[in-house]
Amino acid sequence: QVQLVESGGGSVQPGGSLKLSCVFSGRDFDMYAMGWFRQTPGNAREFVAHIMWVGDNTYYADSVKGRFTVSRANAKNTVYLQMDSLNPVDTADYYCAAIDSPGYEFYSNGHYQVPNKYDYWGLGTRVTVSS
């Protein structure tokens, strides 16, 4: 069974940076594409970023493009989310998610942005951006 464990959340002032990590275990990490989502109370889970399982192509929500960077280290079974130029609207619980070897349609249909298309989820890590 796949397990995902996020870490790296915390409190930061506007303009600051944080780097989130998500450690994957239980299966072959190389075969999984990974996503990052975030959620605030009373709102739906929102797509943030995605990295493919082959080629390491990345996708971002418009709201974070140019500020956030998703990467993966297959040797460490870990996916990262580097968050720069943080502002209060980035305050949320951040979750990583995994999907087993998605095909072309997963990307052509934009399913990488859809939470219920993923197979596994972590429990989240909280990010608070406040002065």
C-alpha cells in the first residue's frame, strides 16, 4: 500500500519561501506521477502543481506559476514543492497525491488538475503566510 508523508510546512512572512517534501513508500515511486494540491476551510481542494512520471514535465496552476517549482528525486522517493514569493492567499493545507502511470488522456483531458483522479493522498502539511 502506498503511503505519502508531507513535511516542511510552517509559518512565513509575505515574500518568504518554504520547501515542502513528500516521501513516497510502498510501491515503485518511478512509476507514479505526483501532484500537489491545497485546501482552505470550507473550500474545495485546489490544484497547485504536477510532475510526470516520465520525462519530469511539470504543470502549474496559473496562481502559482513563476513562484512555485515542483521537482522529484527518484533516488529518495521524494517529491518537492519549492514555494517562493509567498503571499497570504497561499495560506492553506498542502497535500501531495500520487497516480500510477497515467496515460496520454490524463494530460490531454486536464485530469492532472482533478483531485479524484489520483490514487493516493498524504495527510497534508499546513502553510501559513502572515505578517
